[in-house]
Amino acid sequence: MKSLKTTEQFNDTINNDAPVIVKFQAGWCPDCTRMDMFIDPIIEQYDNYQWFDVNRDELPEIAEQYEVMGIPSLLIFKDGVKQAHLHSANAKTPASVIHFLEEQKA
């Protein structure tokens, strides 16, 4: 998962006609570390998305703009528009992440 370090990188990434997932996280966040332990097989399974990572503390204005109140959060973007948001409270297990991604197919 490629890390986005600047607002410009973030905006360039989400303004894509292919769907992208951005994971908002922070190094101090235990739930983020736990997600890192199970996310790789999910990324492989859902390779129709491009996956990116943003440290919420490095780009707080982006997190605020897209209403990321807790981490980890997964946001799906297409053509610069947020399509879906898996909030931190629901992003604790592989099953919850997979359920969220399956809902997007409907």
C-alpha cells in the first residue's frame, strides 16, 4: 500500500476514474496496527481497487475534510468523490472489512 504524504498526492490519487481506497491511520494507533496484520490478503482479494495509506496526523486537514473522526478508517473514492466510508468502530476485524467491501459491489 503506497503512502500519500501531501495534499497534492492525495488529490491526484482520488481524482481517478478507477476506484481507490484510502486507509487513514496513525503510527500510535493500536487498532491501525492490528488492521495492518490482516489487511494484505484483503488487498489481494479486492485488487479491483488501488489501495493507499494516509497518516491522519500528517494530513489532518484531509481527514477533517472527509470526516475521518476515528482511525483506522477506509474511504473509497472515484472521480474525486467519496463513495463509501468504513468508520473506525466498524473496521476492527477482517470480516467487517470484507463485509464493507462486499456491500460496495451491490
